[in-house]
Amino acid sequence: MKISFAAPVLPASGALVLTIAKGGVLDGMAAEADHATSGALSKAIAASHFDGEAKATLEVVAPPGLNVDRVLLVGSGEGLDVRLAEDIGGTVYTALATSGSESGVLFWPLAESAAAAGLGAALASYRFDKYRTQLQDKEKPTLAELTIASSDFEAAHKSYERDGARIVEAVAFARDFVSEPGNVLYPETYAEGLRDLESVGVSVEVFDHAALEELKMATLLGVAQGSAREARVVVMHWSGADGPPIVLVGKGVTFDTGGISIKPSSGMEEMKWDMGGSAAVAGAMRAIAGRKAAANVVGIVGLVENMPSATAQRPGDVVTSYSGQTVEVINTDAEGRLVLADLLAYVIERFKPHAVVDLATLTGAMVMALAHEYAGMFSNDDKLAASLVAAGEAVDEKLWRFPLHNTYDKMLKSQIADMKNIGPREAGAITAAQFLKRFVGNVPWAHLDIAGTAWTDKARPTVPKGATGYGVRLLDRLVRDVYES
């Protein structure tokens, strides 16, 4: 959908959208529209429960006196900030998407947040209909353009084109990867898809199976050995500044059956999105490069498929990681940490980073703890943790910090190797993070467990059902606020 910006003028067609503050009082352009309709809007408000509550909507179809399909009233609540502006933009798009209107004009009262309203609408407009061939007409989007009418529309346009449009592209980039089925997106095709980042100036380096064997990434390769699809590791580098980089690490299990420790069949189809962390890293790299960020950023993703077969890794196997530490594999469904272990050790050795952030749909325990509202965060550095929390709050990708402590290490003790890959049932997300901590040394590091936030069955104003793209905006904001020179 096209987002545009223009001066406040009543449209001659399509949909007219008016924001109404708490209390439902019509003023400004809303009062002018109400007068043109001989009071149809105020009558509709009086006959309904609409009172301007934030994100509430009221539609008046084919009102007399105006040459528009409909008037949509949307509540702006008691205080209109940037975050609410995004949500209202998304709410407007959703209300008009399949309404029959092909265009809409949203009158926006505050010039400083007009670009945010456009961003919210654009994020909400994402759809993944690639494989749907029998959509009914009423299911197909009709809204092709939404114009944000604002007093300082030229500044809003510049702001949106500079920042918002790049974010929309990057989030869609990540959502597309997560949405693809496992028979289409597997390590080789995923790695090729990531080469698209070269178009925005990111250097892309792909390691195939032979290269990974030479690097001795045995914990990563152990996960992949049961699949006919060979593993790949992709390194993405945006060189927008000098100095040590910040490194973003993503788990990319393109499909996770659990391996020999196979998962229950119910819901297993959802395991196509077990690569959500890698998609977030890829999307963030696209956003960062798209706006030509003055930062040195490296992204790395480990792409594997975890399958059961005669060649699959067995419970009880011992593997030697890139770092030289040995791991007894107790449960082959605790595979994400094995992928990340080699990646973390490798990037720290190769790039000597300023800081490292990894993202992974790592544990069901995190979903039990936080449901789908927050992602869990673990960090060995308070400053980095605080920066991540602030970035998450700014873009509504919220984080909740959990503890790391040496007392949890005993839960990973192995009788025949340096560690086990899984502890007891209790504190499952914490012991997973404690496992990863063994591979980062003293480098400032944060682990984000996004198991509950990478996919959603419940739409939010700017996030349709399905792949969320969680992490793209969070990482982009972190780089913008902390690491740009």
C-alpha cells in the first residue's frame, strides 16, 4: 500500500478518516465534515458508544453532503504520542483494508507524529498471500493508498521516506522469510535469499558445509546432520563506520522436528518459524543499511534443518564446539543453543566486537513465563541490557530481563563432557542462556529469547496475524541510539 502526505483538504472520493479526542467532541475538520453532512456524524456518535477512546472506531457509510464512500472516526484518546500514532495508523488501515474504498485520507492533528501514523498503517498492511489462490473478493484488500493530511506534510513526508519506509521494507523482509514453508525455505534457499541484502550495500558471505567442517563448527553441524539439506552460515557486514562492530547473531532453524528427540505432531507445522531470530537479524541489517547508518554492524545467522534420520545426531553424543569446549547432547530438541554456541565463539574471535546480541526462538519455557507479550532477555552487561530495554520500549518490542548466575551452571554439569546441552525442566530458559554464556567470555553480550514473540495468532494494530518481524525495529533502534557515530 502506498503512503503519501498532503495538505488538509476534504477528499472528493474514497474514505475520509477523522481523529476524535476522548469525549467524542467534533472540532476542526471533524466539525466541518459534520456540518457538510447536516450533522450525520454527531448523530452517529450520539447513537453509539463511541467516545473517542484510543483506537476505537465508528464508521458512517455514504454520508450525505460529502462525495466519499465512508467517514471513519477513530479515537485518539487523552494524549497522542508517537507510539499511539503508530497504533492508530494501523487501526485505520485494518478498518479500511477490505472496505471497498480504494483510497483514504487521514486528517492528522499533530504534525510531529504524522509520519508515525503512516508507518503504523504501512506495517499493518503486510500480507502473505503468496500461496492463496482462492481468495474471495471480500477477503482481498481494496485500499491501495492512504494519505496523511497534516499541516507540515512536507516534513512528515521527508521523515517517513528517511526512516519509516526503510523500516517497513525491513520488517516485511523478515516477515516474508518467517512465513515461508519449510519445503521452500531451507538453508540453501535462505542463504541465497539473504544475498538480496547486497542491493542495499551489505556484504554477504556464505559458508557451505565444507567450509563449516573446515572451521570445525561441530555443534552447529551436529544439528544439521540428520537432514538432506546441508547447513549454511551467512555473515552480513554493514561498514558504516570504523571501530569494533556490534554483532547481531540469529538462530536459523528453518524447520525443527526436534530430531531424534522428536516433538509431538500437534502444532509441529509452526516450527517453520524456528528461524525467527535469524530473520530479525536479516531485517535489521536491511534497515540499518537502508538508512545508511553511521555504524559498523555485523550480522551472522546459522541456517540448519533439524530432522530425524539414520544420520541424525543421537541423544548421548558428544561434540566439540568451535571454541574447543565439549558438549554432551542430552536432548536433540535443544538444538538452537548448539547452533548459537559456534556462531558466538566464531564472531567474537573474528571480529573482536564492541558488543554481541543474539536472538533465538529458543525455549518453550520462555513462552510459559511471558506468554506472547515480552521477549526474555539475559545479559552479562547492565549498560547493554538497559539500552536494549529502552530501545524495545520505544518501538513496542518489549523485553523483560531474567537472571544469570553461576548457581545455574551445576544444572548443566555432564559426567563425560564439559557440559550438557540441557538441564532439568525447571529454569529451562535460564539454563539455556547460561549455556550460551559459556561461549562469550567477557564480551558485553545479551541473549534475547523471542520464542513467544516471533509469531502471533492475535493481530495487534501494527502487527497482523502470523510472522511479526519482532526484533527488526528493536535492533535498528539500538544501533541508532547507542552505536551510531
